[in-house]
Amino acid sequence: MNYFGEEYRLDQSRINFLYDLTYVNNHGEIVYEQQIFDALFHYIDQAEKYILIDMFLFNSYRAKNDSIHRDLSRELADKIIEKKKHIPGINIDFITDRINTVYDGSASKEIERLKGAGIKVITCDLRKLRDSNIIYSPIWRTFIQWFGNSNDAGTVRHPFSTTDGKVTLRSYLSLMNFKANHRKVFVADDHGEMISMITSANPHGGSSTHSNVALLVKGDVWQSIHVAEQAVAHMSGASLSNYNETFKENLDDADATIRILSEYQIKKALIEEINNTNSASIIRIAQFYLADRDIITSLLSASTRGVDIKIILDPNKDAFGYEKNGIPNRQAAHELVSKTKERVKIRWYDTHGEQFHSKLFLSEKESRCTVIVGSANLTRRNLDNYNLELDIKVIVQTKSQLAQEIMRYFDRLWNNENGLFTVDFEHYKDDSFLKTLVYRIQEGFGLSTF
């Protein structure tokens, strides 16, 4: 855990930026632009020797008012099983979180299908992770964990589905630890070299309309991902398949550096980038959750130096068919805007039941552009070695095609180019002292899912 990967140099043309967007066009119609899983499924089709997947949400659970655009869990399971049937000798490692079995309180038909097809499935042992819920988790560890769990003795309503059977009370008691393997990565061989995807997107029907981002990278960075994922496998009493493939990069054309980061190393990289900015720098953030106190402090400090900061946030009003109260984003946003006298500019993504689930950071200083993309929200749970997270840090020239493509993506959302993507800060402004107090308590003591 807390992995600081090797630095790799490569041609920036071997890095592709992908995104999913849900928005209303100029005719008032909902539009779904989706690239991430179409690319992932393409590279599953291309693979011949090895596939590694670590995905947080992988289930078909559906709440009453949940909107399903694509059944991504079924699509992914179908693709993997088809590949294993077509090439029986291919090595496939599939890592996922225990939320998909409701912490062993419900049988997952997707996971059972994979196991039945001879695919190695590793369900992360969350007990090995540090406890973010510092009030409840010591009680659970002392008195409750020893009772285990069962998927055939349910007595209470399923927490994520209105159609699946009941689960045990022990499932709820496990859920309240609020910990997860939250990573979202994909690796596969591709005609003699390796392809890696680091993303914010889940293969999950209830998440299929969410807006997300990803970086697709060719080359040896997959080896760092494999090291980081092997640690998760070992923590869970398993091991990844033995596989080795190297690709000789043409370093004469190398104009990008990349590095895999996990957990607290993500936070260190973010704060370092923010703190190194000056009055000629810019910072662009697109995020599902922003709550971490150290990140907020660094952003406030950067604003006093005259850094141009623009942030797009999810309004935190929807979650899988349920209405939310805006915590923590509206409270964190109000602090940033008010304390900087509106020097920090914030807009809200205009969601329609789905979520703006992206996790994107970009900073430009002089001719250098740094991009950080992956699974990590900007919260204590995601950045302080509690959840398992994995991001990629990319450094390119500000005039590079990759940097300009990502800036065009951000500007498109910010300026509502050819669609309605974002709304003004005032639209979801919330200066409630009580909600701010709740946010600070939840963030500080780990009493929340963010």
C-alpha cells in the first residue's frame, strides 16, 4: 500500500485521454457520450495472454429509482468469460471489493459466473485496511467480526437492491466500517505490448450514466500496476498470475513521464503540485468529492498567491436513486469561494439523477503540465491510507496534444460548449452552518461514505 511507482518515460502519443459524459444538448435531449468501457471491452477482445482487472463496483443490484443505461457488470462478465472460452490458456486475474457480496451476506451472480468459468477472482480482505471510522470500527473489531457472515440467512432488507433477497444484520454492521478497495484499473496484453487503463469508472449498471475519466497508456507502466495489485492480492491471501512482458520504448521521442501512485502518495503528489504553483499557474479540478482539509488548505494558500483555480464539482444530490443533502461538496465549495473572495471559481455539474464521478486534477506552471487521474476522491478516506486507491500522474508540455485535449475537455464543460454541462456556483450554494458542522465531524471521524 501507499505505493510510489517507478517513473517511466514515453512518447505522449502513447497516452490517450478518455471520458464518459451525460448532459443535455441544445435541443433539450439527454446525451450519453461513452468511451471508457467501449475501449476496455475492445482490449479484452485483443488480449491473448493476460488480463488484470481491479474494479470496485461490479454487481447488478438496483434500487427502486435507479436508472440503468447499460448493464456494464453483465457486459464485462460476458466479455471475460467469452475470452476464457476462446483462449482457455489465458491468465485472467479479477480483483474486486466485498461490497459486491454485501460483505459476504449475498451471493453475487456476476462473481459466481466468473468463478464458474475458471477465472481467478480475488475478493479484497478489508479487515487488513486501517479503520477510517474511528468511533465504530474498534467496537466491530472487538465484538462483531468474529461472527463472520452468511449469504443464506438474511433477515433484513438488502441495502443496495429492491429486488434481491434479504441480507444479514452482520452485513450492515460490516458496511458501517466505511472502507473499500476503491481502485479501478485494467491491464491486458495487446499484440506484443501492454495496455493499461486507470479510470474513475465502475463496471456497474447503476453507474452506467455517470460522467467519468480515464487514461489509457501503452508500455511498461503496467509493471508498476501489477506490483500495486499484487500487494492487494497478498493482503487477501492470494497471488496474481505469473506474467512478464516488456516493451522497449523509443526514448528518443520520449516527451512524457508517468508514475503510478496509490493511497497517501496520491495526496502527497497533489499537495506538492498545488504548493509549487505561482501567480502565472493554473489549476483545474473535476471531482466527485472534495472534502480533505489538507487539500482545501493548499488550495486556499494557492489562491492567495494568485493562482488561477477553477473547479467543477458534483452537487452531491443523487446516489443510485436516492436523494442526498449536498454534503460535503457544497460546504467545501462555500469555504473555498467565501474565504478567497471568489478568486477560486467553482461550477456544478448539472446532473439529472446520475453523478459527476470524475477524478481529474490538472496544473500548469510555465511550460509544464501535470495531470493526475484515477480512483481517488479528494477526501480523508481516499487519500490518508484508509481506502485502497490508485491514480496515475502524467507530466507533459503544456503545448502537447494530450494537455490541450484535457484542457479542451474541461473548458467544454466550464463554458457549456454545445450542451448544458455545468451551472453557476449560486445554483447549489449552501452556507448552512449545521451542514458544515456535520461535514467536518463526518470527515474528521470517518462517519460517512465519502
